[in-house]
Amino acid sequence: MGRVGGIVRNFLHKIKIVSIGSYLADLAVYAIFVFGYFFLVRHFLGDQVKQVFDANKKQYAILALALIVVQGVFLEMLTSAMMRVLRHKVR
Amino acid sequence: MDFLISGTHIHPLYLMGIGFVVGILGGFFGVGGSFLAGPALFAAGMPMNFVVGTDLTHIVGKSIVAAKRHRALGNVDIKLGMIMVAGTIAGVEVGAQFIEYLKRRADVDIVVAVGFIFVLLAISAFIGWESWQTLKMLSKRGTRKAIAAVAALNKNAPLPPRLPRYLKPNRGETDQVKEDTSVLAHIPKQIHRFRLPPMISLPVSGIEQISLWTILGVSFVGGVFSGFLGGGAGYVRMPALVYLLGVPTHVAVGTDLFEIVISASYGTLTHAVKGNVDIMVALVMHTGAAVGAQIGATLTQYFHGTRIRLAFVPLPLIGAGLVIYSLMTGHHFK
């Protein structure tokens, strides 16, 4: 238990987080962002993507690849921005 | 939530949870995590052909960012990666064609599931054995060093001065030395003796001469696993790069990720054209993975290579357990 506690403390120290509460609060904000994004995507994309899937598989394949690449880059930017904000707060 | 393309009903939090766990594993172990994500999707009631294609798609988004980071750290051997892409794409196509064949015979679920169980159990057993043997070897080396030190003291040698703190190696530096220790270090040397032309050199990976066919063979086998069982097949390719080709672990992780981006993108296209990808499921899973990957990457700094590999052992067993449970009971988690 002591070893696990040590690892957690080291981890938090490493990412320069003094308060666990602050970290959890920022994680909650991030989760709300992601949830909002998810419902937005679902609302606007769900049916259209299904229509493309039924109509033309080649177009669907290109669309699928483009969507996952764009989301990958977008979420990485969001996550990095969150980590920068956390570090800035601590400083 | 209903996913119209695959015709499944799965709770989005379940998918985000899988993505989160797999993201941590990807950041920590340097693998895509399909050994866990695949069975978890299958257990949620998704048909196996969709499991394979959707998992590959989700891995593309996750690997792009990780590969970019490793490239910045100089951990990507571009030459090795590009050669591997050729072998992997050929292998992915063979694996995907086999899935199509099984779909026509209508026994795709049982064959892929049994294949999954077999591969997961084999990997778990192999890595467990290798890590355990390496730890034993390291322990013996430590004992020998201690005996040698005692012998030196018995010859009335003066006591060595205590090193001041600033002269001692940092924890990270000693861990770096331990990282690539393996009882199987002799295998790559034997493989490098296979000299079928053309021979190439890989300076970034520290390999002077290796047959092009060796690299293509290893990547082809990884590609077949990727196309047939889904995911990037990092659970096969990573051990192959380290134990068979002799690539240093950190370069193997970076190169594997670089290679996965290209081969998984191709896998996504080929599976999507065949109607095996539910992009909405992949997008939801990836939202969880983005957070998990950050945490996993930071955690690696606190463990050295052998212990990371040993910690990896139970994970494929969990994946195998999920598939066995679904096959035996027919129950699906939702």
C-alpha cells in the first residue's frame, strides 16, 4: 500500500499537481467537454454516416478514416491544452 | 445507445471506459490494446467482423499522436518502419481475406474467438516466462557482484569511498541500462546470420546488417494477425521486434507506432469497404483513450522494462477470459 501511495505521489509530483482536488476538477471540466463533443458528433453525424455507409462503401471508408484522424488530432490538442493549464496554475 | 451501422446497442460509458483502460495500457506498454478492446467489444454483443474493423479504426486515432511524440524523441526508425509497412499491408490483406472467407461460411465468430484465445494465452505465457527468467538472471548477477565485492574486501582492500549524492547515477539512468536486459538476447544474433540478399543496415536501431526478407517476414506475420484478429497486433510485433530483430525497446515502441498508423489506416480502409467498421463506436472509444494515453505514458517513468513486461502478463489473460465467458455462456455485457 505504501509503495502504491509513493507511486501516486511521485506521479502527481511529476505532472506538477499539488492538489488532487484541482486535478479532479479539471478532469471533470475536460470530461464535460468530451461529453458535449460526443453528443454533438452523435447528433450531427449519426444518421448521415449511416446513409453514406448504405450508399457507397468507398466513400464511407474515406470518411471513416478522415473522422478518426481529425478526432485524434483534435483531442490531443484539447488534452495538451488541459495539461498546460494545469501546469500554469501550479506555477 | 444504438449504433446503426453494426446494429448493436452498447452504453457509451462502457465504450469510453474500454477506451480509457486501453489508452492507459497503450501509453504504458506501447501496444494498441486490441487484446483487451476486441474481447470487450465482442462481449458487448458486437459481431466479430465489426470488432476487428472497428478496433483497427480506433487505433489509428490513438497511434497518430503517440507516433508524433516518439518521432520528436528520436525513437522512430523510419527506414525500418517503411519496410515493415510493405510486409504488414500484405499480411493485413491476407488476414482480412480470411475473415471474408469465414463470413461466407458463417463461422467467423467461433474461429476468430478461438484464434484470439490461443494467441492471448501464448503471449501471456511467453512474456511471463521471459520476464521471470530475466529477473532471475538479474538477481544472480547482483549476487555475483556482491560476492566479488566481499572477496575484494577480504584481500584487505581499502573500503571504497561513499559516493556523494551528485556523483551517483540517477534512477532513470540505471533503469535505462536495465530496460533492454533479456535472457533471449542471443536470438537476434542468430537471426542476423541469415544472409539472403538484399542486406540492409539500420543505424537508428543499431543493426549493422540484416536481410530485408527477415524484416518482411516478421512484419507479414504481424499483419496477418492484425487483419485476422483486429487491432495493430502490437502484442505480436513488439515482442518480434525486440526478441527476433534485436531492436532496442524504446525504438521498437516508436517504430511500431509509426508503422501501426500506416498499416491500421490501410486496415481501416479495406475493412470499411467490406462493411466491417462502425465509425461511431470507434469515435466514442477514442474519446476515453485520449485521456488514458496521457496517464499511461507518465506512469512508465516509474518502472523498468522487465517489470513492465511482467505486469503485462495478466492483461491478455483477462481478454482471453472475456472471450471464453462469451463463448461458453452466450451472455454479452451491455
